[in-house]
Amino acid sequence: MKIKNLLKTILLIILLNFSITSFAVEDPDEWNYIWLDEAIEEGQTIEIPTIYSRSAVIYDRTSKTVIWGKNENQEVPMASTTKIMTAIVMVEELGEEGLKNQVEVCQEAANMNGSSLGIKTGDKITYYDLLYGLMLPSGNDAAVQIAISISGSVEEFTKLMNIKADELGLKNTHFVTPHGLDREEHYTTAKELAIITDYALSNPIISKVVSTKKYTVTINGYPKTISNSNELLGYLDGVTGVKTGFTNGAGRCLVTSVNRNGFEIITVVLGADTKKIRTKDSIKLIEYTYKNYELRNIEELIQNEYRNWCYLNKKRIYVYKGIKTNPEVILDNIEYKIYPVLKNSNIIVESSVNTEYEAPLEQNTEIGKISVQIDDNMIEEIKIKTKEEIKRKDVKIYFIEFMQLLKQVI
């Protein structure tokens, strides 16, 4: 009987252990590198991306434009990719020196469920290590501790997150938590999440953290090594970050930054049903971009056209009844200096001019323009404007001119 009971106990432990292990493992075959290589090959051969994630975007960091999108303006939950904004607010509120300060972990943070850094009530840890705990293992406990330590409460901290969203011009983003667990009125779009990420990566501290594969934090004076949850970091060529996410409401989410030979993009996939899907979708979008697109120096083409325009037209412009008849001109600001284009694209740069005016002529009057068209899309029109105001001649000036002419005749 004792042996039978012992065997039952052993069997129960084995079954319990199997159950726990199965719960922790997401997809048994997800890290079969054969299908990862297949995703790379597919991305390099497809003409138009076909993905299963519900919304996605490819965002060019140089021009700040969308290369490709799927439901990229649809408001959706974003899970732990929320923490990109949490990191922004944290770093900007504290500064580099403030990140070195130590905090004591509160009970509210220690009791957070979901992904965790593993801090407990009363633990001592620096803000800097909390930042790594936020972005690498995606610690919800780190997110709450950051919020409470900086603002006194989660609610007050999310106000700062929403203020930052407004500063970035985001119209379809709203934060309720610093961690991203499902809540009503907590949402963004794939495009706006890419904008948030682009802004975050402009901060060297955040950029360094999200590109780190492993890091050792110190809790109560003891070291603890943590790993980045981003499955593409260290695997796919050029990947430099950024953040994973998962909730039942948001599905599987992945924001990825990539830099290949100075061509920097951000891909966002939201609402994938499995981790495998989000990974494959991200790979396909990345490989599609670098196979089919290149950065072109649009500014150089515009400046060449402007020099030609000046050579042909500058002396032809005439201002009747003006104290000056030939105005100085300037080229307006060029918005897209470097732009991603399909490698076989037809780029057309054209200019126009108006030559006859009557004074008075205001400063910054448009007298011509240069347009840039890529295939069928007009991407930019740059004004050519007058550099100064040209006033109308008055009676006194006409009299002086008449006397000078009369003197020449005599």
C-alpha cells in the first residue's frame, strides 16, 4: 500500500510538472529555424506583403513616412509595447543622473501579475536596472514601480504618457496603464506606435537598452541576469530592438527596429494569433523592404533642378512698377531629403515659373515651384519664393528717373 501511494505521488508530481511546463511554453515548434529561414526567403521573393497579423506597418525612420501598411490607422490594444512610451517618460523625467538613484519596491509593484522582473516588496533597485527590467523581460512589476516612484501613482504617470503622446501629434493613441495589460481606453495604432518607437530610439539610453540581449541587474546587492524577449534580436541581420507584447485582447505584438547600411526601418505587427505568426510576419516585412526598396537622395535631385531653374528663369522674372524689377529668390524647405523608393521607380522632378508681376510684391511670394513625383505619387512640392519685399515706385522715384533720363539725352 505504501509503495502504491508513493507511486501515485510520484505520478502526480510528474503530471503537475508537465502541466506547468506546458503552460509556460508558447508554441512547441516556434523556434524551428527551418521555418524562420523560409520566412526570410518568402520576404525576399514576394511582390506585395501578405501577413496574418491584424494590423501592421513598415515605417522609414529617415523620411518619417510609411512604406507599407495594413490597417495601420486602426485603433487597437498594444499589450506590452506600451512600455516603449513608459521608457520615454521615465528617461525624460529622470535624466541620465536620475536613473542612477535607488528605489524601494512597493507592494503594488511586487504583486503585479504577468511578465515580471521578479522584484519583491522592500527590494532595493536602481531606476536604471528597472529600465532594463521593463524592456528586456517586459516586467509589469518594473512598469508599476517606475510609475509610482516617479509620479506617486499609476494614474498620475499615465497622464504624463498621454501628454507625451499629444506632444508627438498622436491623434489615435491613449494610455491607461504603464504596462499594457488589457484595459478599456488603452489603445494605439500600428502607425502611431511606429512614431512612438522612432522617437524613443532617438534617445541613446533607450536605444542601448532595447538592443541588449542579456543584462545583469542588481537587486539588494545581488546580481540577476535577465534576457531580452525579442526573438529577432541577435538572429535577423540588422535588428536593433525593440519590444514584444502579448495579452488576450491585443494578441501577439512585436515592434522591431532594423538598420542595414544606414537604411533604418521600424516594423510593427499587432494582433497576431501566435508568436510564430508575429515572428514570420515581421521577418517577411523586413526582408520585403530591403529586397525591394532603397533610399534615394531626393534633396540632390531638387537642388540640381533648382540650379537649372535659376539659370533659365531668374533674369526673366520682371516686376512692373517696382523699385527693383528683378527679385532675389530662395528655395523653400525640403521636407523629404532622403526618401525610400522601389528600386525600379521612376522619379520625376519638374519645375514651373511665373515671370510677370506688378509691384508691390510681398516677401515670400511664390513665383515658382519644384515638384517631385515617384511613379504615380506626388510626394512633395517645394515653393520658390521672393527673398524680399519689392515696393511700388512713388512719384518721387519716377521724377528722379525722368531727370536722369533727360540728363542722358542732353
